[in-house]
Amino acid sequence: MKLQIKLLLLALTIAGWCNVAMAQIIITTQRAADSIALLVDTTSEPAYSFRYDKTVPTGEEITDLSGFNILKKCNFIELDGFEWIDMPWFVNLKNGLFVFKNMTWLEKVSGLGRLEDYIEIDSCNRLKSYPPKGAMKSLSHLEIKNISVPYLEVDLTGLEHHKTALGSIDIVLNNNSCERIEIIDPQMVASGYKLKKNLNLKSLYVESSDFNVVDIRENPNLEEITGFKRAVSTYNNGIRYNPKLANLCAMRKSLDSSYQKLSASDKQYYPLSGNALGANSYQEMMAYDCTLGNEELTVEASEIRLFAFYANPSNGVIKLRLNEIGSAPAVLRIVNLMGEIVSVHELTQLETELDISRLRAGHYLINVRNGEKNATSRLVKVD
């Protein structure tokens, strides 16, 4: 049988119907697919890449893969570029990596159904659900990438827990163009969520019932994460380098103590570093336990009367008025919530306009010292 396969693959390669390279067979014609399917049995573990090739003459392209329904295992199956609305084959496949790639018309998968291993979805924008409903029994890895839709829902409802990969099942979403992503996982099928370089992503919602390892980084427009019941940080994971993410304080009950510990190498490790500065940031969480209006920020009414300003919040210019001018200029300092002075001004008039447009969005303290009097108030800078 092995000799038959080798001879057939050699003949198909010479005929231009498939390409044997790195143990992966690239198949572009129906005739080649049918010929190879004749040699498949229940013990085969092949690596096939079925591809739509525009150079293949009309009528010779792949339209039917029912010959592979007997297949139970694979190393790798890839479907690339086909204009099918449905994929009804591979109904007995249980183990292996299955890839849908550049299938821009694919809406559903009525095939598969017994798969409980790896699935990858790349550039398939018309699927009605991710992963396709009914395609998987359970999973050990799900990767979704290069999807361009405004709203992406990853719904794992109904999937079974993987029997052998417990504790290491990741949902990976990279390089997608979506403004909002929702992950629905009420049975805690996955143990980790990894999102990286989703350039348009503004909002992430994760519904899960228990502990989750998260690695969410380099999403430049991500503003909020909601829904976590509890998130556990492990070494080299975390929520990092999302420069607009500013609701970490809202998540503080979901973040366990490992977010504030040293790494295994005894070097400072901040799994919440690189996100938005100012209000609702990691820095505020550490300095004030995410509480505005607490003892550190309380302002007495008698102090506020020393000066007043508006607008607050502001995204550009504030107008400040002193109640009196002393013999020496009053000094105004703007301080961030880490206690760092970010701006200093001398006030020589009762009314002054200050441009704060260069400050990052967040909460600041405005302190005015006018002679022997000193007062502090809170400023909110918005984008």
C-alpha cells in the first residue's frame, strides 16, 4: 500500500495535479482529490492542502470531497480559497488540525461534527458563527484571524470539555478588524484567551464561569474589557500594551493577586503595564486602589473656594479664576495620580486660561498655592 501511495503521488505530481513538499500534499483538481481519496483508510493520518486554483480549467476544479468522509485522523487538512457556501464533508474526522482559509463565501459547516482537536479560521468573513455551529464536539485549540467584520462573537456554548487537553486550551484571536469581540464560554471550555494586534478592537467582552489565563496585548484602540469573572496572570501573560485601555479599575475584583507580584526571575513584572495612564489605569489601581473620592483625593469645601475652574471634564482649555491676588504670583501645579508634577504655572491674574490638550486622558489633581493658602481640586482630562 505504501508503494502504491508513493507511485500515485509521483504520478499526480508529474501530471500537475498535486505537489508533494514537506510531507504536505497540495491538491487543486477534482481528479487528483478522487484518486487520493481511494487510498485513504481509517488509519491514515495525512496532511492535505486542498486549494482553489484559478489556473485550473473550468470543470476540473475541486467541488466534492466526499471521498474523504472515511478519514478519522489527520496531521493537517487545509481548505483554501474555495467559494463554497457550505462545507459538508469530513464527517468522521476526529483528530488533527483543520484550517479554513480565504473562504469568503463560507456561511456554515454542515460537515465535520466529530472534530475535537484544532481548528483555525483565517479570512472567512461570512460565517454565521465562530466556530461554525455543529462543526466541533470539543476543542484543544481555536484560532481566529484576519476576520474583517464590525462585531465578532466567539460562542463556545454546547462544546464538551476536552478529555486530554484540560488546562491548556487556548482561544486565540489575532489580527482581526473588529470593533467589538465577545467570547461566550459559560461551561469554561477554554482555559486561556489570547488577543493580539486586533487593530480596530475597542471593546472586549468575555463571559466565563471560572478562572481564565489572559494574554491581551498590542490592541491599539482597545478601550474596555468587561465580563471577566476572574482572570489569573501567569508568567509572560497579562493585559499589556493597549494604550487606550482605561477600565482596569472596573476589573479589579476579577484580577487576582499575581498581577501585583514579582516574576519567577525576581524582576519586577507588571502584567498590566503599557496600558492607558491616568484614571482607571494600573497606576491608579496601585496608588489609590481604584477609588476616587477616598482619603487621598478628598477636597474640603473651604479649600475649593480659593479658586474655581471650568470646563471639567475638559479636552482642551480650562478657565481658572482665583478669588484673590496676593503680593506674589500664585503657583498652580497639575499632578497625576502617581504624584508626579506634570505642569506648573504662575498665576498673576484673577482669570487665566490653561491649555491642557497635551495631557493624557485621565484624572489629575490641580493644586494652587496663593500666599499662605493652599487648595486642591480634581480635574478630569478626556480625549
